[in-house]
Amino acid sequence: MKKLKCLLILSAVIFIVSCGGLNSYFYKLEESIIKNDYNKTKELIMESKDSYGGKNEFLYYLDLGFTEHLAGDYEQSNKSFEEAKKIYDKNYTKSISAGAFSLFANDNVIPYYGHPYEISYVNVICALNYILQGQNNEAVVEARQADNLFKKINADSNGKAFYNDDPFIKYFMGLVYENAGYYNDALISYKSALKNYDTSIYTPEQQDYSFYSQKKKDNVNIGYSLSAPKDLLYSLFDMYDYLGFDSEAYELKYKYSSVFDGRVKPARNCGELIIINYNGLSPKKVDSVIELAFSKAWVYFNAESVNSKEQDDVNKVRSAVAAGLSGDYIKVAFPKYERYGNQISNFALEEIDESTKTAFGNNYYGFAAADMGTLMISALQRENLAIYSKTIARAVGRYVIAKVVADQVRQNESKDTYGLLGALTQATLNVANSMLEKADKRSWRTLPEKINMARIYLPEGQHAFNVKYINSFKDVIYTNKITAEIKKGKKTFVITKSYRN
């Protein structure tokens, strides 16, 4: 009976540990993010630090840092992200010793160590924070950190890691280098970006130039493929031209003649406006649940995805009832990503005359630069085999323990109890198993689903624009106004965020 007591106490402890408040908090965070009230979201995150707990500190600083970035508190945002970097560096080579414990509870008891793509996008946002404060050289430090990250990933994995490069990161960091006057570094970044974007739409009938691009349906480094932005080709050409690489410039222009034939070079008194648009909400992880309960009289089977708080509450009660009434019970829960619906696919800029409030000139349309939602889904898909194996092993282990303990109780109980103690033990352990089993749904929830960009050369001076957020049919969903001070020969960055369900 001592063994029984120990197992019951262990089950209770695991239950308490694994049923923290982070999953409930995620629902509140989701509601706040949708409202786009960044200061309120920041307050919610800070007030909920205890919900994250020590094992989710990395996530806390990711969510806090990005929300501060959106709220315009760039200095504080970088301080939060520096804390996230420290935690990531500390965990990068750490042995996941808590993994054995998660076989009895669930993966939520393991600290959230983070993914390489998360820390690389931290570098992007930190670089933007520095640029928006006029600290271009500090932004270059972030670019170098991103470069070093990819070098480390490739070295540690012998080039076999799923996420070992990122065309958008290289493209953006090329802009960072160029903006600070590091033209050789900008050239290297632009070349690397072009290798990983799809360029087939620009050369449909020409031979492949493997030096510049890899024509693939999906980029193996990120799990998706986007067409190379024309502005990337222009930037690479300009760097070749500026640094005196005449033959490389000619080869690039010849290969992508359809792109360069339509290029209009900016006037000398121009500067450049670069819009970074965070579009949509990153997909959220939900429970994909499979339950099997059976006794002599009946069989219960359930397979569903749980994607709302109300559904989660109902599922917990239903699972507990099924488990309590069953002689045998098995439940497994796997994480899967579910996308939010978003009407907005792109944006268009319409310049306006502030004195007359009238629009003039042509619309400038954005382009898709990064698909972070698909990147997150692809990364999880590559982890699924390990997740499924551990989850199934955990469910079988719990089932066996419940059977052994219940059978031991039945063997030791007196005839006066009519087997009720054994049945009660079985039911209690089944219910505990139903409550314990839940997928690891932790992720960087404040990230956008996609990043769209626009690059526009404008005369020096103050400019105002209507930003028209449009759907795939170019219908305007809603409009915001932005202003930007353009300086001759300089790049001006402006960030926007869009979402409409």
C-alpha cells in the first residue's frame, strides 16, 4: 500500500505542476492582441509574468519585447529582447534533463528553450528599434549576430538543420548594412537572400543560374517559397555597381532583363521610404486530442481539435466523465498550428497633399517578404515524429501504471468493499490522466503571420500617405495615415501592423 500512496501523491504533484495558468492566459493575450491596443497588451503581459513562470521566461521577454516595439518604446523593447537573448544563449547547449519527467506529466513541464527562427527575428526587431532611434551602427551589431547565428546552426548541424538560412533576414540585414554604409556586407547579404528567394518568375525560359538562385517549389530552409522582390535585385545591382563589380552587375542585369527594363532610377535629391508591415497574427497551437475509453459495457472514442477556451472547458469535463466511467482509458494530445482568418493580404500607399487632404500620384503596392506563419508550421511538422513518439509512450506508460495500481488495490481490498475501492482507484487515475494529458501549446504568440514591405524613393522633405489595407481582390478593408520625413540619400523606416478577421 505504500507504493500505492507514493504513486497517488506523485500523480497529484504532477497534476498541480502541469496545470499552470499559461494556457488560460494565452486566451486573454489573444483577445488583447486582436484589439491592437499595444499599451494594454503590454500591461497584461507584465501583470501575467507569474503565469509564464520561470520555465517560460524566454517567451515572456519575447512577447513583452515585441509589444513594446509596437507601442513605440524602442529602447525598452531592446532591453527586453536582450534578456531573451541571454536565456536563449544559456539554453542553446543545455541538456534537456527535464525530458524524462515530461514522460509522466506533459511537455509543459520542460522549460521553453526557443527556436532559432525566433532569435533571428529578435535580431530583426532589435535592428529596427535601433534604426528608429537613429542608431545605425548598433543595428549593424544585430545584423552580425544574425549572420553568426546561421553560421553556428550550420556548423553544429553540418548544414542539415531545417532552419539554417532565411531570405528575408538576409535581405533585411542587407538594408541595415547599406543604411550604415557597410556596402561589402550589404552585397554579401543581398546575394545570400537572392539564393533563397524564388526567381523563376523572372526567368521562365532561361537556363538556371545556380550562382544566384535555387528554383524550388519550397525553400528547404524555411518550408515555403516567395518570389524575390524586384527591389532586392535593384539593391544587389547597385552594390555591384558601387563597388566596381562591373561583370557581376552586367550578368545580373542580363539575366533579369525583364525586371531591369522597367526600372526608373531615383533622382539625386531623393531618399528612400521603407515600410515594414506586420500583417496578421501568428498561428496558434491547439490541442489535437484522441481519446479511447472502454469497459465491459461500452466503448468511447473521440478525436478533435480544441481551439477555443469554451471548447477547452467542455472537453475537460467530457474527458473527465468518460475517464471516470471507464475501466480502461487512454488519451493523447498533440500540438498543431491553426491559422487565424485575416482579410488583409497586402497594402497600398497613396500619397496625399496635407494642405488640401487630396491624394495624388499612383498607388505604391507592398510585396510579401516573409511568411512567418508557414515557417512556424513547417518547423513543428519536422518535430512531429519526436513529439508523437514521446506522447504515445507517455500515454501507454500512464495506462500501464493505472492498471497496475488498480489491480494491486483490488487484490488487497477486503470482500466487504465489493471491489469498489479498486474501481474508485481506477476511475481516479483515469480522470487524472485525462486532465494531465495536454499538448505543449507554447509559442511566440505576439508575432505576425507575414511581413509585407514597400520601398519608395521620394524627394527630400515631409510626406504623408494613406495606407490602404487591401484583400486579395484589392478591395480596401480599412485605411490608416502615416507621415515620414525623407532625407536625401538616406533610408527612412516606418512600421505598421494590420489585421482584420
